[in-house]
Amino acid sequence: MNRKNNTRSVNMLEGSLWDKILVVALPFAFTGIMQQLFNAADIAMLGQFVGKEAMAAVGSNSPIIGMVLSLFIGISLGANVIIARFIGKKNIHGVHAAVHTAILVALGCGVAMAIAGELLVEPLLRLLSVPEEIFDLAVLYLRVFWLAMPFILLYNFESSIFRSQGDTRTPLYCLIASGITKFFLNLFFILVLDMSVEGVAIGTIVATALSSAMLFYFLCRSQTEIRVRLTEFHVDKRILLPMLRIGLPAGMQGMVFALSNLCIQSAINELGPDVMAASAAAFNLEIFTFFLINAFGQVCTTFVSQNYGARNIRRCKQAMKWCLFQDLLLTACICALLILFGVPLLHIFSDDSTVVALGFIRLKYVAGLEFINAVIEVVSGAMRGYGSSLIPALITLFGICGTRVTWVYTVFAWEPDFATLMMVFPVSWAVTAVILCAAYAWFVKQLKA
């Protein structure tokens, strides 16, 4: 396979692992961080130049958007696994078929979600009990935002294609270019055209169309096995079915986290505005740790997929161990920094001493122990790389969602304070990690080298 014309691809089948894993994982983590920063800029612009109602309207849509994207990002991970496996097998025809199938699936699902979203906007927002005073703004934002869905899904699937050969920098560069474009478009729509939430949504459409178009251009110009040719577009059912078999459970696993967090957020809301503000401030700090954790999990999937395709089980196991070690080490360092500098960092969001004190409680229990979550992400990623996506999804469903819902309606109900509620995060991670590690140990014993 010709890789000499693409220096950003990584040979995952030979040579040392630790340095290659870092080269692939760190740009991927930075991509998530940049997305979060650009999203935060959207909210800040609305709050500064339009008003708190517009800011709340966009924020009220986050659970819906987050759950939908979790599902389809999971499906794109299925594409990543299949393409990486064909690369490992050196099956160029399989790579070509999988790449073109993945792009068509992204476009088809994106159009379907845009249509369904337009039809279900108001019922979904009613289900979330969005206040009447911001309901019309929330509807306006979501109606325009759904039009970006084909481009959002296309970008995520294209990113998975690049990631299958170890290139996480190209999607990052395209995201930065589109994010900067979005920033200035938002300023233009809000300050010059005097728009509200619809201006931010239009900016999202243009920016995501730009990033997906840039990635498509680079796929068409690629000199490697992932090159796109317009004459080869078709859906290969023999590839689509395993792609969905791996991707759908991965997507459901992401949605489980979102659903369980909705349950916790409901409990947080019961504790009053100070706790809500404190939790939001702490979340905006701890979320950066999650991007690092998630990056190593998804990179583990790619490394294991390629080497499993090459039938090198020993290297698969080594890749998983290196991903876990590096993820735990870097996450522990960041967690320690968040605890050490938590109070001054929280003061960035609020000068209220009560809010800062409550926010530090969340940092201690969540950010301080989030390295446990690294075990879940990497072990799940490894199992998906082998092609087993349903087992980690089911374990996460019962371990994460089951533990959190049970905790909220028992332990928290008996002692309804913020610290008790925050303990549910490390408890649910620990329960899930223990079960998942046991399942992984059993699973690898069944593998034949």
C-alpha cells in the first residue's frame, strides 16, 4: 500500500507503539478540546451580545444534540474499525469499498436525521420541559441547526476514515479552519445583521459544510488506500452490516452516558441555583479531561483493529496496554492539576464563594477520580477493535446507567446533598471498570493467535 505520499499516516503494524499512540492520540484529544472551545465561544457571544434568554435557548438543546451525535459518532467508529481491519489485512479493495460505503451512510443518515429533526423539534423540546419564555428561541435554533446534520455526520465519518490509518492531524486542521470561520461568521450575523440564535445556527451550517468539504477534498487527493473516487460510490451490504454491528452498540454506549447524566442533572436541579451554577462551572473544567480519555480509547480501537486484521494478537494486546498506561498517566496528571488549581480556576466562572466551594466538591469527586473512567474507555475501545462492541455496551448500560439511576433514587434520596450525589460518578465508574476488565480478560483468552 502506498503511504509515501501521506506522511501523516502511521504504520501501526510495525515498530514501537508508545510513540505512535501519542502521535495519533494527542491531536485527536486536541480536536475535542477545540470543538468545546468553539462551542463555548458561541454561548459566550450570545450571552454578551444578545442576552441570557438566547444563551439559555441554545443550552436547552444540548441534551438532544448530544444524544443524537453520540449515536452517529458511535456508528462512525464502526466504519473506523472495518477500514482499519482491511488496512491490516492489506485488502485494498475492501478499504475502497468501506470508505465509499461509510461516506454514503453518513450522507444518508444525515439527511434522514435532518428531516426527522425538523418534524420532531417541538415535541422533543416539550419533553425536556423547556421554559415557555425561551421556547420559541429554542425551536428556532434547533430548526436551523438540524440542517447542518448531513455535514456534521459527514465530517465525523470522514474523520474516522483518516483515523483508520493513524492520521488525526488532517481532521484537526480542518476543524480549526472551520472553527475560526464560524467565529467570525457569528460576529457578523449577530453584530452586523442583528440576528439571534439563528445566526449562530447558520454559522454552524457554514462551518461544518466547510470542514466536511475540506476533508472530502483531501480524501479525493489522497495517494493512499483511503482515496475517494467518484465512480466507486456504492453501498456494499457485506461491509455495511458489520459496520452497523460494531457501530450501533458503540453509539448506544455513548447515549447511555448522556441518559444517565440527564438523570443526575435533574437531581442537581433540585438542589438549587447555587449548586447548578457550581456544577456547570466544574463541568467546563473536567470536560477537557474526558477528551483526553476518549482519545486514547478511540485510538486503541484503531491500533487493535489494524493489528487484528493482520492477525497479530500479541501486538493488539501490547497496543491496549500502552494506550491504558499512557491514558492513566496523563489523565492522573491533569486530574492532579485540576485539584491543585481548582479554586482559582473556578473563580474564572464565578466570584461567589458558595459557588466556588460547591464547584470544588464536584472537582474532587469527578475530576479527581476520572482516571477510573480511562479504564472503561480503553478496555471498551480494545474490545471494539476486535469486533466485539455489544459486550462493552451492555456492561456500560448496567454498570453506568444502572448504578447512577439506582444511586439517585436510593442513596441520594436518603441523604440529598451535593457531595453524596457527586460520589455516584466514581462509584459507577469503579463498578463498570471491574466488570469490564473481567469481561476483557475472558474475551482475550478466547482469541486465537
